[in-house]
Amino acid sequence: MDNKIAKALEVSRQELLDIGLRGNTLLNFNPRVHSLNIIDELSNEIYNILVEKQTSMSFLPLPKDLQKDIKDTSSLFPELFEEKGKSNRHTDNKLQTKLNQDQLDKKLLKINTEAETYYQEQGIDILYIALGFLLWYDSENSDIVRKAPLVLVPVNLNRFSAQERFKLKYTEVDLGTNLTLKAKLKTDFTIELPDFNDTIDIVSYFKKVKKAIKKQERWKIIENEIHLGFFKFGKFQMYQDLDVKGWPENKQPFEHPVIKSLFGDGFYDFKNESELEIFDSDITPLLQNLQNFHFIADADSSQTEAIIKIKQGKNLVIQGPPGTGKSQTITNIIAESLSENKKILFVSEKMVALEVVKRRLDNCFIGDAVLELH
């Protein structure tokens, strides 16, 4: 049975990997409305300023004299900046863009608004500055070049007033590998993408990646291509955590009783009718004593049954479409558990679910029993 459950868990684990190309900025990045191309800068210098020195960086519009020269021919950027740019332009704390001031202000405002929306709705920061890109092809016969970021630095935009301009700052969240790209290369090409962390020099990392992909003749690395944008890979932490290689031999995830129930025969496996009768008889006294319940929200019969099972110490999964009273049930479960002097951990992928339950608890004057952690 354990082998069967281990296989089922591994299948579910693989489903956490989004290695499709459509809309996946971690494998196939394309500039879009909510991204900003940084030009004429060096990845290693930006990394040094943002991460090593932890200094904020501001943004520069395209100089007016270059706006006349360049127009739409972006290939002329390097030559023109080399000719007319400042000698310290790669080591200052300013990020060069190819937009005029008005376009730049509007672009940064859009990006900041989107970042705040993500945080408010899901409680996560997914704004990164991508340093260096891998240009790759998904097959030998494909002529479509894909672009994947190699080093992702988590950042945020901030300003003290609407009159001030945005500055970029490293959030100090741990740096890591592009796990989506790592999984894709390993699955489709048996290429092991080197791991990246804050102890590795970024230039050395690019060299390691070049060595790893050397058999792919058409692939190449653009070290100084830089974009500010959104890259979402939260589920890959779950993917790593569920890897059996990281667990002690006698404490594998598939050996946990809750996992066994989820991927096995369920939480209640009654072998005969007599066991079912015993189960029903356990509920009867509770139903006859409903005045001892501490509901703070309305509950129908199915919601009450779920709470009774929880009071009995049972494990269960409650499923239902939006509007079927799941948040009401959770609120009542928390109230019942508090009445029994228990501690409750309520976790949600989306911030709005936490807010709904917290608001219900506040309205019933027991919100002070809650510690919010985002």
C-alpha cells in the first residue's frame, strides 16, 4: 500500500511543476505591459549594488539627445551610449531605460500597482529584477527561440509621496535558482542547471550555466539582458519540500497517516455495517446536546456534521463551490476550538480568504484571539 501511495503522491508532486511554455515568464519571457527593460547596464554591477551593498536604485529616462538619434532602432543602443554616455554609468545607482520620463513614470506606476494587487490578494511578492537570460529552443527542429531568466532578485518599488519617483530595493528574501527552468531542462534535456544562492558570484554562475548547456550548440546566454517584471514560482517550494530525498528514511511523507488517508482509502473506511452503526452512535449524543455548541455563524445540517466530526478529533476534507458556506464553517470551527482552549492554524493561498474569516471573527468580538501572519 505504501508503494501505491508513494507513487500517487509523486504524481501530485509533479503536477506542481508548471513547465508549460504558454504565459510562463520563467521559461518563455516576453516584454509586456507590466515589465520594464533595463538597457546599457551590467548584471554583475546591479547585483553588487542591490544585493551586496543593499543600496536602492533609481530609474533614468532615455536622454533627450539620444531620443532623436535612436528612434526605434534599439540595436544602436550600445554604440550610442558608449559614445555619449557617462563613464561611471555602469557603477552608479541608476538604472537606464529606453523610455522618456512620462512613459517611465506611467510604466513604474503600473508595475507597482500590479505588485500591490498581488500582495493584497495572495499575500506574496512576485516582483523581480531578472539578470541574464538563457536563449534556448524546445526541440532541435524548432526555430522559435525561448528566453528564460537565470538570476532573479526579489525587489520592491517604493516612494514616500506621489511627487517623488520610484526607487528599487532588494527585499532581502533568500535568493535561489530558477526552479521552473531547472525542472524543464532536467525533464526534457537531462541538463542539470547549477544551483544559485547569495554565496555564489554571479559571473561564476553564468560560466557554470554555459558549461552545463555546452552540448546545445544553438543555446546561448545573454549575461547583460535585464528586465524588471513578475515571475511566479511559489509552488516550486512545495515541490522541493515534498521530495522524498530530503526526508529521513523512517519519516517519509507517504508514511504519514493523513497522507495515507488522502491518497489511500479515505479518512473513514468502514469494513462492515456494525462499524458504521458505532460511528453514528458516537454522533447521536452530540446532536442531542446542541446547546453546548458555540456557533457564531449560521450552519446547516452538513456544516454542523462537519463540525461534530472535528469535535470528535476526526480528519476530513470539505469541498464545495464558492458561496456554499465554507468560510462560515471555518469560522464556527475556530470558535468551537477556542471554546475548548485549543490553538488553531488557518492557512490559505489567497489573502481574501483570511480576511473574510478574520472579519467574521471581529464582528463577533473574538478577533482579538487571532494573530495575523502574512
